[in-house]
Amino acid sequence: MIDSLLITGASQLLTLRGRGPRRGAALANLGLIRDGTLLIRDRRIAAVGIRAKVEALPEARSAQKLDVGGRVVLPGFVDSHTHLIHAASRAEEYELKIAGASYQEIARKGGGILNSVKKLRAAAAEALKGRARAALRGFAAHGTTTIEAKSGYGLDVTSELKILRLHRELSAEQPLEISSTFLGAHVVPAEFRSRPDGAAEYVRLLVDRLMPEVAGERLAEFCDVFCDRGAFTREQSREILEAGKRRGLAARIHAEQLTRSGATQLAVKLGAASCDHLEQVNRADIAALGKSNTVATLLPGCDFHLGLKQYAPARSLIEAGAIVGLATDYNPGTSPTLSMAMILSLACSQLRMTPAEGITAATINGAYALRREKEVGSLEVGKLADLAVFDVEDYREIPYYFGVNRCWMTMKSGEVIWKAG
Ligand SMILES: [Zn+2]
């Protein structure tokens, strides 16, 4: 009894209750309760509903009380696509891009992902961890309570394992939950590029040497591939993701970001958990996602940061019935933000999603993309008490304000992990 906590004073409580994931018109259903109240016990939600009803419970009377002062309460964001572990920013490339260099031109000059690989290989695990810890505090401060994190800046056995082990250590040492993804197939590393069959040899290294270690040590839940020009072909991606599945790593994929590679159709065929980016999808891809259980995860932070004009066709995806998700794609090259609220602002202004659709995409649908929809992503009895409180009266103000952090409090498993001021 002593451990229970009653949260009152929410101008709007967004429960996102109901059967997830959300598609089509259901994306706009936030399960909103005015003056909604939550009772939390032993890390989880014990009751949720209108204030009079929850307050009438005998347990509510003896519970500790927290009044959020007329603010909006929603599930903590589930950020289903991040590249958490990296050694440094790439601000020098940012300036080159502004001067007109393309993403692919920078990559050809040894910049881009390979630049981050060089720095990561040279970095000590403790330094990487310190940087990631600061980022995790930043995620918490912006209302995020669960993240996915990918390897992919190591690209050799030692460095990839170094990253994946850091995911595990960080998950144990700080409050945010980290879902780990093996992205050895980010790009072909420099030392393989000069060899005639370098790409094929690197795929062998991933499948025959790295994957058994990753699966054996249970260092990842998912296997991901960057399937695009300058990275991996559709055929190589299929080989890698199928090998991952055989070892118990569910598939996710970077699809149709720079060019249309056919990765979306592959993702649907393989039953991938998520298919991410989708700027270049065609009508057949949209239709396939609409009929599938693969989440269409959109990453508008990337297009914004790169100054690209072509965003993913969110409205067509929603009309087709796709399970649309949103994530930050936090990474040093193309989307250095950890603010889901900023992603919501972009989703509204650039993808023409409504604020309600955006919030659903960043909570319950994100949870579904990480196969955690039974634990997080909505405020329902039995789920973890993961929530964000925004210093606004109306949820539409969350994306409306941009470039400022209005997150007032964040709670993970019933513990306050961030409080403004
Ligand atoms: Zn990515």
C-alpha cells in the first residue's frame, strides 16, 4: 500500500488504450480522458480512468499523491530507431552539406558512416559509454522511456561486439530500457572495399563469424541491414536477415531512403518487425505495407537535417492501412536529435500527420515495432508505469511548440527519472 502512487491533475490523460497496433483512422484515437487519474503500484499501472472512479478505490486513499497541475500526461515515447553508440558528432560534414555536397559525395570521400567507424574503432569503451549515458539522460529529459539502439559503427568483430556489450551494460546501469539491434550490415568497411569480392567477403564475416557470437551471447534481439545504393543490395540483405532469423534475431531494415532498392517488399516477405525511412517507396510498396504487420517507421529528422525535400508519404501509408511509426533516428550523421517532440513537429508540418496520429506513432506503434506492445506504449492496467508529462494543457501543443523542451516530468517503471527545473 505504501508503495502505491496516485497521479491526479492531468488536463488530458492520453491512455492509447485498446488493441494495438493502430492503423488508418484508429491512429488518431488517443484514448483521451479529461482529468484522468492513474494509480501506480509496484512499477506498474494498477488503475486508470476518470478521477472520481480511481480516487474511490480504497488503495487510492492511502497512496502517495502527485498532482501534475493541469498538464498533459501520455505514455513515455518509444523511440524505435536510434544509433545510440557513436564516438563524435559530424558537424564538419554538416557544413560541407550546406555548401552543396551530397550525402553520397561525402561518403565517397571517406566521410559519412565510415568517418564514424574510424572514430568508434579508436574510442575506448568507457568514452563511448559516457557519451551514450549523457544521450540517455537527454532522451529521458525529452519524455522517452524506451529506445532501440543499433550497432553499425564498428564493422569488425571486436568493435561490433564492443557496441553491443555497451547496450547491455547501459541497459542494466540506467533507467531507460534499451532494445539492442545488430547492424553489422550498415556499410561495407574500408578494408573490404579494395578487394575484388570485398562485399561478399564482408557478408560472410557477418553471417559466419559475427552472428554466432551475437546470438550466442544474446547481445541483440534484432538484425538490421542498410539496403541502399552504397550499402547492401537486396540479395545481400535477404541473405543477412535470413541468417539472423535462423539465429533468433528478428528482422528490421533501412529501406528506400536514398534510392528505391526493393527493401520494403523484402521486409514484408520476411515478416520484419519494422521497415524504416521509406522516402522513395512506390505504390506497390505502400500497398504491401498496408496489408502487413511490418511497421512503417518514418524518420523525418533525417530529411530535415539533410535539407532534403522529399519526405516519406505518410498520408498514403496511413490511407493504405500501414502501421505507421515515428522515431528520431538519433545518429551523428543524418539526425542528431533525441527529441521525439521535435519529430512530432516535423511529422505534423512535413508529413501532414495530425498531432494525434503522431503521438500514436511515437508510442504504441513504436512499442509494436520493438515487440513490446504488451509492456509499454500505452497507459493500461498491468503495463509498466512509463509516462511523460508535458507542460501544456492540450496535447496538440506538444508538436506545436518546436525547438524547446516542454517535457516537465518523465517516469520509468513508476520512478521519476526526469523533472524540469
Ligand atoms: Zn538508421
